[in-house]
Amino acid sequence: MQKIAYALLLSVFATPYAQAETWYGSAKFNNARQNLSSSLLTSPRVTDRVDAPDSSKSFVASFAAGYAFENGWRLEGEYTMPNNSTFKSYWAPFNANVNSLHVQSQRLMLNGYKDIPINPWLSFYGMAGVGIARIESEGYQTNETRRFANNRQHNLAYSVGMGLEAKVSEPITLGVGYRYIAMGDIETGYNTFANRVNARDEQLKGKLKEQNVFLEARYAF
């Protein structure tokens, strides 16, 4: 009896992950944490950074359409809705002046996934993606009347991640995952306010990164 039970258990874990080729649509609910690293204030009069920009947390949705292959590979296009973040920093010798950088980002990505079966209904996966991030940056110094000009740019973005998913019915799969996204260098336009030398030579800069912990629902057609 024990041998029969052991054989049945082994057969469950040895069963290939059942996946037919099919089109699918999916939605993700992302707990997004954005960070601005390598933060720079371009001005010939500052000496060093007193306090670095902090991170920003938000919730943002993304939607995808893709194709699942029989061998466990998936390929999809994904759009992530706009995400707003604000980062504040202080610079010597003007450390009483806060520099506030506001960033709005959205992405269009091509993602590849590889499913690794655990049993017929549960699988682990790894993923990687590449695409375009549209980023708008603006800000102010001390108060909102001293503004840096708005700047819009389109950056190359890439992501890597992993997750766990469960097939709860023939068309529906639910999952949870983590991914890291790099969105490149960002910058505001130059200052629109008059500084102490009456020059337009200051702007806010940095590298924008994001980490997602997400829930996903996928529907196969």
C-alpha cells in the first residue's frame, strides 16, 4: 500500500505541466517601489549632496496580451499605466533649499517567460523583458514658484523577474511574482527661475529604477 501511495505521489510531481498553445490576456496589480539612484543636481555652485532622494511607493496596473507555446515558453506585449513619484534632495552649500523632482513614467514592454512545472497545476517561472519607458520629469526648488522646466523622454527599459503561478481552471491562471525594472537616465529641463547668477544652468538628474511585487490573473482564449 505504501509503495502504491509513493508511486502515485511520484507520478503527480513527474507529470508534465499541461499547457497547450494558446493566446491569452492578463492583468497585473503591481506594488511598485521606485528609486532614483546616482542623483545629480547640475549646478556649478553646489559642492555635495546633503540628503539623497528617498524612494516612492505606489500601486499601478498593467495589462498584457500574449501567446503561450507548448514547450512552456510565453511571449507577450505589456503596457504599464502611468506611475507618479516624487523625490526630494538637499545640496550643500544651499542645504536649506529642498529640490523636489516629480516623475511620471509608463512603459510598453515585450516580455518572455519560461514556465518550469512543479506539478500539473503549479509552476515556477523566470522572465525578462525589454521595451520603451516614456518619462516626464519636472520639479521645483524650495517652493513651486521656482520651477525646473518639464522634460519628456523615451528611454530603453529592461526587466528581469520570477514568479509562481497556479492553473485554477482550464482558461484561468493566477500568480504572484517579483520583478526589477531599469528605466535609464532621467532629467528635468533647466531652471526657469533666476538663480543668484541669473543663469539657466541648473537641472535635476538621476537613474530611475523600479521594483514590483505583483498579483496576476491570466485568461487563455
